[in-house]
Amino acid sequence: MGDAEAVESYSNVLSGVVKLTKGLSDGRQQIVGLQFAPDFLGRPFKSESAIDAEAATEVSLCSFPRTVIERMMKASPGLEHRLLKQTLNELDEAREWMLALGRKTASERVASFLLMIARNIDPAADPAARSASFDLPLTRADIADFLGLTIETVSRQLTRLRASDVIRIENNRHVTVDDLGRLEQRCGD
Amino acid sequence: MGDAEAVESYSNVLSGVVKLTKGLSDGRQQIVGLQFAPDFLGRPFKSESAIDAEAATEVSLCSFPRTVIERMMKASPGLEHRLLKQTLNELDEAREWMLALGRKTASERVASFLLMIARNIDPAADPAARSASFDLPLTRADIADFLGLTIETVSRQLTRLRASDVIRIENNRHVTVDDLGRLEQRCGD
DNA sequence: CGCGCGATTGAGTGAGCTCAAGCCTCGTGG
DNA sequence: CCACGAGGCTTGAGCTCACTCAATCGCGCG
């Protein structure tokens, strides 16, 4: 629990959000993944591939040393199967964001981000619900690092969404979307 | 073999390069992965996630129906293990490109692309070799779709690399890099 | 109160896009 | 054998979206 860098071991995210980041030598940074409960955390079969894990919010983890998990995986094929499924899902998500980073405009990226968060965090996880309300798990700086934009651009796009009555924002963090359909229309796909 | 869209089955890429693409409704497109021999091709446990597979070059495949592979995977844990390893590698690659798409400049992206291709294609797969020579498996349009740029920008950056004597180009397709170190310096990381 | 941190807002700049023209190579048909 | 056209690539000119730099705001905390 807290914001330590938990590498060299496997963990299960019990609550909170963990960000996975990659950086360039001159300080530019990109968030390459967000892990929500109850995701796994860690990179089997390899000496951590230059990815840093950092808590984005208060986080509670359940972690094991590397060797233990690797032994468990050999013993129980079910575990490996579950890990494969999660990895495939992460790959799908990564590719979804490659599309956003490579081809979407700033406003489409922000809309897509809000929609993704809404779907992951909104407590009333009713997929049919046409509205959502949630706290952003990331600061503007983190959102910018996730979307490949600057803080200022993120802020301006949020302001525009608010001005268009697509979202409401309270305390800089809490977002309410009355009509998710209107948000979806702004995602570009 | 050829350039058909091979979905709904699993395949092994025997030779050539397959591009995985995602598109937006208005036609914008992004290449989200390249599969070289001897990669797997296909998406287990899911009804193909809005990703299209298309041959980038002449390709030869060895493919099986979905059901067969899924049965084989249940029978042999070794297969599932191998699939997990490849999937983890693809995830690493996808994240590498998220960094490029989100944070690298056009010239850094082109340099990174050339380096990636050199490492995958150069016949003399000697990792210690400090030079490489290879045919680009993609057209300028495909490179642009992979790097989140336009054809024109890709072309201009290649011209700049050529003008700086980092690469030589023959027939628009064949690239020679005399000093890979100089190319690496232009990747940003 | 005053400081620090995160966020917003404004003004000006520039990297990469759009639009447009021209080049090169190769295949096809006269 | 050459003319022609198509497709892929390059180059140029101008524009625009997102970036940079800078000022300001608001809030929480010592």
C-alpha cells in the first residue's frame, strides 16, 4: 500500500489504480497502461522491460516474490491460463490506445479517456446505464502523459467538454457524464 | 498464401510480414502490430477485436481452424505457455510504440522504425553487427500508418536521414545502414 | 498570512498536416 | 519500340492544431 515501486515481484491490485510508464532519456514520459483492481501486476519470464510501475491513487496490493509465482504457474495450468487471458486483454487495450495516440485528435483522446475511466471506475457498473459519475484517478499531468498531450491541452479540452454540457466537473476531480452517448460521439470511432 | 484476410482461424506466419490495423469510421487508420515469421496470428478466447489482418508483403501461412487450436491448447500446456510468451512480447512491443506515438518526434519515429525493421529483417541477424541492409516490407503509406504520420512526413524524414548519410536508399525500398549506432542516436531513448 | 501545488487561461510559435505539382518506374497497348 | 497511364514517391507552399512560455487562480496547509 502506498506509492512504492513494486517491481521484481508479482502483485494483485486489490484497490486503486497503478500506472505503467515508459520514459525517454530527456524526460519525456508516456503512460503505457493502467491497472485497475483486480489485475495482475508484473512481467513473467523477463527482467522487467524498462517499464516503471507507480501508484496513481492510494493502492493496496497483494504481492508475492517472483520465484513463488513462477513455481505456482508451473504447478497449476489454470493460473497460467488466467494470466494469458489478462495479457490478451491488455494487448487489446494497448492497441486501442495506439490508435488514439497515432490518429485521434486531442479532443477525441480526452473523450475516449473519460469513457474508458467511466467504464472502469463507475461504481454502478451497469453497462446499460447511460450516465456515469466518478473521480478521476489521475492528475492532469498523468492524463497528459497517458494521452500523449500536454497538461494545457488536456485542461482546454476538458473546459470545452464542460462548455458543451457533455460533462460536469467538481473539485477538479469529480466528473459527471449525464449522457454517455454524447461522449461516445466525440471519440472518433 | 497471398493477401486474403485471414481471421477466424489461427495461423503461423512462415514467411513475409502481416500488418494488423485498426481504423476509425472516417477512414483514419493505424497499424497496431506487425507479425514476422514465425509469429502466431489470431486472437484466442474472443470474437476478433475489431482488428484487421492484412498481408504487407508476399506471405505464406500455416493456418488451422479456431476450434482445433483451442482443443490443442487444452491438451498441451506447452502450447499455451508458448502463446503466453509471444503475447507478452507483443505487449512489450505495443507499449514501445505507444511511447513512440505519444512522445517521439517524426524523425525519432522514423529512426526507431528503421531500427526495428533492421533488427527483424536483416538476414545476417548478428546482434553485434554494426551495419545492416534490408528491403522495407512496407510502402510509405504503410509506414505512415504505423508511425501515426502522413506519407509526406515519412518521405521528408527519410530524405533527411539520407542527406545526413545515416542511411542509403536504392529503388525506394532497399535501405542500407552503415552505422547502426548513428541511427540509434536518433531514436530519442 | 503566505507558500506550494495543481489547474486554468491567454498569446505566440512551430512541427507536422493539407493541398498541389512533378518525378520515376514499370507494365500495357498501339 | 515508344507512348501512355497508373502507382508510389518526392518536393514545395501555406495553414493549423497542439505546444511553449507565462500569468493567474484556487485551494489546502504549515
